[in-house]
Amino acid sequence: MREIRDILAECMRRERYGLIRPLWADMDDETREEVRRRADHLIRILADYGVQMVRTGEPTPAETPTGPTIVANQVYAQPETVREVRAEAGKFSIVAIKNGDSVVEQSFTLNDVMLNAGLVLADDPAAKTIKGLGRQLAAATEIYRLNAAGRGGGK
């Protein structure tokens, strides 16, 4: 069974950067140890407030997000920019937030995504003309992973 500090370190990294490569399991121990030290520090701070972390068993599935933001990720090498996937106005949107200013990069329904994914699978040259297709497919993955498909944009 993994130590709590290791689990917390992996989660802290994922919260900060999203699910990125190298995956935690693929990182060398020296690199993981840097993040584990940050986790140790957070564990000590929590203890100062009377909070103790205890492993209770198996992981629980992610709950469906209740607000408009489904997932937010820091944009690589742009510390001032965060990209969010949101459910709003009957669609899903990918929104870039830079220094507090929000810009909708694209909006789509899940039907749009399925049609576009079909183009990719069929090697249709039209897929190469769809701006932001990779982000759209990645957003759809997060929407399904977090059980948010019913939040908007389904039809």
C-alpha cells in the first residue's frame, strides 16, 4: 500500500499541472522526492491546525462537478494562464484565463466532438482543418472522466 505522502505528492502535482507526462509512475525517484518534500510540508501545516490525513480504503470515483467549471489546468510554460473546460449555455467551452481575463477559445456539443472524432479515426483530411481539435478531444475526455457529460452540450 502506498504511503499517504506519496499519494498526496502525486495529487499535488496533478492539481498544479494536470495529468502530464511523465506520469508519476514513470518519474525517477529523485524527481518524485522533490514533490514528496512539498507534500511533507503540507502534512506538517495541516497538523499545526489539528488535521491529520488517514487513508480510509479504496479510491472513490470523482463526483460530478456542480459549478460551471469542470476542470482547470495550468498551461505549460505560461504561469499566468489557466485553461478551463466549462459547461455553459447548453454547450461546453474551453476558456483561457490569462491574468484574470477570460477568452472562450471554442464551444462545442458532445455530438460535435463525436463527429470530429470520427473524422480523425477515418483519417479524413478535413480533421486537419479543425482548429483546436486536439483540445476539443482532450476536453471531451475530461468531461467523460469526471462524469459531466450531462452538464450541457450533450445534443
